[in-house]
Amino acid sequence: MTLTTTTSPALKPRIDWTRPVLWLFAAVLIILILLPLSWLAVFAFTDKNRHPTLANFVTLFSNPDFLDPLLTTAIIATTSALICCIVAAPLSWLVSRTDMPGRQTIRALVTASFVTPPFLGAVAWELLAAPNSGLLNQLYRLFAGEDADALFNIYSMTGIIFVISCYTFPFVFVLVANALDTMPGELEDASAILGGNAWTTARRVTIPLALPALVAGALIAFLQAMTLFGSPAILALPAGFHTMTTKIWSLFQYPPKLELAAAAAVPLLVLTILLLQGQKALLGRRGYSVIGGKYGAPRRVELRGWRWAALGFCLLVLLNPVFLPYLALLNAAFSPNATTLVTPSTATLHNIVFVFTELSSTQLALKNTVILGTATATIGTILALVIAYVTTRKVIAGHRMLGFLATAPVAVPGIVLGVGLFLSYTRPPFVLYGTLWILLLAFLTINLPSAYQQLQAAFATIHPELEEASRILGATRLQALRQITAPLLRTGVIATWCFIFIGVMRELSAAIVLFTSQTKVLSVLIYDLNEGGDLAAIAVLGIAMLVITFAVVLAVNQIPMSGGNAAAKLRNG
Amino acid sequence: MASVELRGLVKRFGSFVAVDAVSLTIDHGQLVCLLGPSGCGKTTTLRLIAGFLEPSDGEIRVGDRVVSSKARTLPPEQRNMSMIFQSYALWPHMTVAENIVYGLRLRKMDRDTIAKKLAAILATTRLEPLAQRYPGELSGGQQQRVALARALIVGPETLLLDEPLSNLDANLREEMRFEIRRLHDEYRYTTVYVTHDQSEAMTTADLIAVMNAGKIDQLGSPEDIYARPESEFVARFIGAANVLKGTARDATHVEFAGAVLAVVGARLTAGQSAAVAIRQHEIQLSTRPPATAHNTLKAIVTRQVYLGMNRDTMVEAADGTTLRVTTPTAIAVEKGREVWLTLPPERCRALSR
């Protein structure tokens, strides 16, 4: 025994910078969120000379030009949400709770439809189901005769609902599959031991337990469908009708009617807030599905002869958001004519050459998108990290307020935020319109809530005593964060970064009101090309976009950080 | 090397008072247990000493310097303390060795010194073969020893332990109890130990502070606390004593359920209500009236359980008070029978609170 009993040299006092830094973050957050919403409110409730008035709302609720889009939006959102649930519920059950072959592949494919920007999906479906030129309609005419009516018309209410559902159902799928994944197997075993067979157990135990997740998913799907801009703009405008988002956008066209645009954004905002409150109430009661600690893994239902039929069903569903659209895009990229099936003899690289050398805005849009994606992901992750730290560790007074502010943008649809930012930053003291900064602010705000929630969940899995143990041994708060917390959070941080980056790539609804010719991003460029009918170029750009996304996500996952294998070892504590 | 002194320490969370004017002096090298039920403020007190919380009032001194006061709180890293956490708080991304030397690295010690100290502490805690493992690959007892090694290697002035044994199984807990005491005797840190387990406190502490509702109810040696409880709370919490409530006849006699009991302990005032504590095994139970009527009570047996070494008998006194008596296995009395209890005067402790 040679352990010395002398005390170690006392550590030198250091200044704790934490608090001023944290207050700074709070201030940033307030500017980010409250400023645009305040301007939105000011414009909605005033006339051109900024005199208070309710005239904007009177116009809104008496003019059929505004009432029709409101009704259309309601119909689209409701039906899409329903379809999403009907499709996603069986799919997630099959993937999570049965012995269906290829479960992991199906999961990956659903993720692929998640990553696909909805506007790109809409364009792909134009290629497939436009009444005259659509590939599917051409195929149909091969059998039904040259002058048969089109089988599908994507430029219709049904078409829009279909396409929106294709790219919204992953939200429901992820929520329900998660609930089913984490549901303790003992709950089902308890029903089995009392005499319930597999189907009774599923009906009486499994489904009721997953129901809250399903309803929450339906609400999210509803919100997505309601606030989406790209798909309705691409499909509804040619059909000659408007949704709320396209209507708000049209109010920005010359001559701009900013007051009406602001007022039209208010119903979207109010509805979103109400629905989110409803979702919170639902999920709040969900506590019962995660009672207690140690449960065994769930048993899988044996499908026996139905295994392959189940897989067939899943693949059939995924035909719509993944296989068909991507085939159509690939076809268009290599074909001389976007809506002719390519053959080895007609295959051409012309489209690719055109997009990258002749199309003048490609380079700029690519550059802008990558800059904005990287900057937003980096700043957003840091911001979310700090706020999640403050709220989970309750570092400063008012941490609850900070958490609320960080989640508040969830209730602000992209196009509404776009309107608010436009109103805030086209006038002194902050003239940012026309720069990339305003887009950065928009993307940051849009992606903050989910980034914050992801990192907050990651923080919650790290016991505060892990940090305290390092403090008491002599580490400052920042040292503890760097040496203990950061390595343990690595996986969560990287996932969040990628999530934001992908979010920026697919964002169109705020960008569409904020871009100028010098600040075009890929999504806006694709939208512009669609208006010009250049579908082949879109196909090339869309594929390029996905390639960039995957490349960046792969690269980021290679970044070495200390304690890289921490996640695998998070077994104690 | 220093003492730890709490002076009128208060911690409020909103309107809830978690720690209510606690004053306590822990001499250098002493091991003090904060003992109490959950929610009594013992862990909050410990976290105040560690500097994770700022006091609402009062102050904490280590040696002659104030480390916590309402005005200024020294952050934990500047207190030269160590702490063992309930969850052990081992860092899952570091090996056992990396966990242990973390504090030494922060102190910028040179490589050789660190290696030497590491070897020594690994030997003391019998962890040599596990040095390169990750915490997730260790059993509960091994994790506990790593936590101990990590806290001790920095040679802290003060060692804080927050329910360190509550995650271990019964056998291991007993072993670690003596291990902690042995290490304490070897290094003589000033130690504050928080627990809700009275036998843990009894075997490790020099001094026990029984806490209740944010206050220290009684402070004393293990023997003081067990044999001479001052309050009803301490009497019940430590060793589950019977508490009889009667009326004082004079300074040393209490009228209870029709009998007069001679008592020791707190001085009583005639005519006032009085509480008397007596332990289960200190009461003698007989089925026949005893020879002398001093300090005897009549009661009815309501339940009787055979425990192997002895019997646990519940009786009801004339006023309805239920008493528990531990009796030899030979005395088996069926339910409903009348019995006589003898309460030796030197075992009847009048409580001051």
C-alpha cells in the first residue's frame, strides 16, 4: 500500500463563462422566433398605412377566392391523414411484430421515401401519371387503345391526395413502429397465458397500446399535408385550384398583397397550434405503455403461409412512393424525352451535360444549397445542443421558457415563417432579404424543434451524475461537457446534424417566398424548372440532390470523435 | 485536511423547504452519516456540501474558508472533494483505468506519478485484472469498487457518499460496508455518508445525524441514537421501537393504560402528555401475573408469528394501543389470551419530542 494521503494541489479558481453564454443563446432564440411572428401579427391586423384593422380577415372569410382554398386544404389534409394511417398501421405492425421476411429492407425503403423531397415525388408522379404523357397512361393505352381516356390524372384533387400521402405516411409509420418496438413483450405474454390466441392478443392488447401513437401520427400527417407547398403547387395549379399555401404564395406575386398574405397565414398557424395541443394531450396519456423497467423483447407473430403475401403487400405499397417514382426519374434523366421509355439505343447523357454545363443557375443553386445545408446543420446542432443541455440540466432560471421557444417553430408552417421573415428582414434595422442569411434564419428556425427534441432525448439518457462525477473531481463545467457529455452524445449529435442537412435539402415552402435570383437553392430551381416544363433537368437535379445527401451523411458519420464506440457501451448507469 | 461545518443551512425549492436550518460540525477525519427516510433532505444536504446546489441561506465552511453561502458558492471542481454517487456514475466511454485516473489528469500530474498511483489503488481495490475493461462489462460490486477507487485516488479533503450501496445485493452490501469503513480508517478523510439504511449507518459511522423533514432530529454516536432516542421519530425509525403515549404523573412516572410506569430519559412535567419508547425485545411477556406489579401492563394477544429464532407477538393494551413484543419461541400464546407485560424501568425512555 503506497497510496499517498497528501491532498493534491488545490485547483486554481477559474471564471465561469457559462451563464453569459447561455443568456446570449436565449436572446438569439427570441430574435429568431418572436421577431418574424410579431411582424406577421402586425401586418395581419393593419392596413397599408399600418392602421389597425380587421379588414384583412373580413376579405379572407367572405371572398370565395380564399374560402375555396381553405376548404380544399381541409379536404386534402383530412383524407391524406386517413390514408396514411390505413397504410402505415399494417405496414409498421408487419415490420415490427411479425416474422415477415425482409423486415429491415422494408424499414430502409420507408426511410428512403422519408428522405425524398415531396416536391420531387410530385414531379416524378407527373412523369408517371400526367393525363397525356404519363408513362402509366401510355402503358394503359397500349392495352386500351390509342384514344382511350387517361387512366390516371395526377392534376386533380385525388392525385394531390395520393402524392401527399405517399410522402407523409412515413411520419405515421415511424411513430407507430417505434411504439410497437418498445412495447414490452410481457404485456402480450400476459394475454397469451390467460388464453388469448395471437389474433385476440393483437386485437385486445397490441393495437389499443399502439393507438395513441397512431392518432399522434395522424395529427402530424394532417399538419404536413396542410402546410406542404411543393406538391400542391406542382399539381393543383395546373388543375386550376389553390390550397392555402399556394394562395399565400400567389399573394406574394406582383402586385404583392402582404397584409392579406399575413392574414391568410394566421388560420394555418392557429390550426397547427390547436392540433399540436391535441397531440400533446394524447401523448401525455401514453405513459401507460412504458411502465416499469426490465421487459423481455416482444415475441413475433408467426405468419406461416402469409409471410410472403405480407411482403408482397409491403412492396406493393412501396411501389408508389419509392419504386415507380425513382424509375420514372432515372428514365427521364437518361432519355431524350422525359416521358418516353428509354432503351439502350436511345439512352443519352445529354440531360446531365445540359444541367451541369448549360443551365446557368445549377452551379449557383448547388453551391447555395451545400453552403446553407452545412451552415444550418452546424449552427442548428450547436444551438439545439446548448438549449437541450440547459433544459435537461436546468442550468439557468427560465430554462423552461427556453425549451418552449425552441419547440415553438413546430407550430409555424414553413410558408408562414417565410412570410414572417420576409416582413421582418426587408426593412431596417435588419435588411437581410436577398442574402443567404435570411434563408439560413428560415432553415434554422424550421429545423430547430426536431433537432432540439432529438438532442433533449439524447441528453435524457445521460445520467446527470456522470457530469457531476467529473465536476467533483475537478473539471469545470466546460471540461465536463467536452470530456464526458460530448463523447456520450456523439451518435445523437451526428444524427441531428444529418437530419437538419436533409431538412434543408428538401425545404421549399419557406424558400419559395424568400429567394432572389442570387440566392436560389436546389429546391427552388427544381420548382422553377417544373414551371418551364423541363422535367428531364429536374430528374437529373433530383438524383444529384439525393446523391449529395447520401454522400454528406456518409462523410459525417466518418468524422472521428473521441469515444466513438460510446453508444455500444452505454450499458451501465 | 479540514473539518466541514454547516451553519444554519437552508435550501428551498420554490415554497418547499428541503433543508431547514441544518447546523452540523464534522471534525477532520470523522465519518458522519446522514440517516433518514427518503425525502428527508439528506441528499440535498450532501449536494449542497458538494456545491451542486446553492444554499438559500446559511453557509458551509471547509476548514476556515467559506465554500457556500447565499452570496457566493464555490463550484464543485474547486472544493477538493470526491463523491461516490448512487448510480456510481462511471463513464461508459472510458475504461476502468481511464475512469480512475481522470481526476489525476485534471490535476496535470505527470505520467509516472499517475501510473504509480493507479497501480496502488488498483491493488487496494482488487481491480488489477479489470483495468482495461469498460464499466458496462463489470458486475455491480466491481463497478462500486471502481467508483470508490476513482474517488479516493485524488486524495480528497472530503469524501461524500450518496447511498453508495443501495444498488448492491445483500451479501455484497455487507462486505462493502466494512470495506468503506476500513478505507476510511486507513486514509482518515472527512466523510459524509448519506443512507436510509440504519444498519449501514450503525456499522460505518462515527456520528449519525438522523434527519426528518429537512431538519436534524438527533445527532449522536450509533449507540446514543439506538439506546437513547430523544424523539418519537428517531425511536420509531431506528430499530422500530414501541411508543406508548400517556400522561406524566411526575418527573419520572407515566400513567399509561391504567398502569404507572417508571421511566428514564427526558424529565417530565406532571399532568402533561408524555411519550415513552421501548424496544420489542426489551418487553417481557408472561401468561401469569408477575411477582411484582411494578411497571407491568395487562394486554390481549392479537397476533403471533413464529420467526425461527423467536416469535413476533402483537398485543393490545387496555387503551387500544398495539405493541409488538419479541418473545422466545418457548412462549407460544394463542390469539385472544390475556398476558402480562413487564417493561423494565431502565428500558422505558421518556421522549422529549
